[in-house]
Amino acid sequence: MTTRVLYRISAVLILLFDLGHTVGCPWSDPRWGVDLSKFQSSHFEVLGFSRTYWDFYVGFGLFNSVFLLLAAIVAWQLGSLPAQTLALLRGTAWALALSFAATTVLTWIHFFTIPIAFSTAITACLTMAAWRSTSAMRSGGG
């Protein structure tokens, strides 16, 4: 599998992960039997703003959606680059792979099967692509 294909697969998986995450907002289901009323109604002051834990929960969840979209775009862009340019961006390639490795660890600790599967597959593709682009630079090939 070429580096380009690995990045394109990663980009599509990240986009699907993002869509699933965003559609899942507000990431709670009444069938779970969780009482969110205090989470949603207990207000506190933060630097002049009245907020609830629910505000933080939803806000950080949507932050994740935005950054997953950015990651999908970056992966797609990396897949568009010639080998010489990609070799110059190997730090970016490895940073993206390592950030998804950390995401995978957090997902295994805190979440469930679907995000575990997505984050694991994305990490594998990004790591292989970063490895291939680094190896190509060492060997002088693409």
C-alpha cells in the first residue's frame, strides 16, 4: 500500500469518525438512565460568564469534532504531497500519528468499541504512512 493510499484511507476514516462523533452530540442517551439535570442546571461563574458542566461537556465535545475535521484535512493533504515534500514534513506526519496513538490509548481507557476501532485503524494507517515517508527519505525513493 502506498503512502498516498494510507493517508487517504486515514483521512476518510477520520472524517467518518468525526461525523459519527458529531452526530452523536450531545453524547448521552436517555435510555442509559443517567440523570443529567444537575449537570445541566448547576450554574457557576467562570471569568464573568455563567456556565454549567453541560456547557463544558458539549463545548469540548464540539471542539473534538472541529479538530477531527482538521486532522482529516491534514491527512488528505499529506496524501497529496510528492515524496520529497512529504519527507520535509515528516515531523508533522509523526505528530499526527502520535496524536492519534494518544487518542487510541484514551479511547481504550474511556470509551467503547466503535471509537476504539476507528482510532486504532487510523493510528495504524497514519503510523505506516509516517514510517513509509521516513523510510523513503532515507532510501532516496518515494
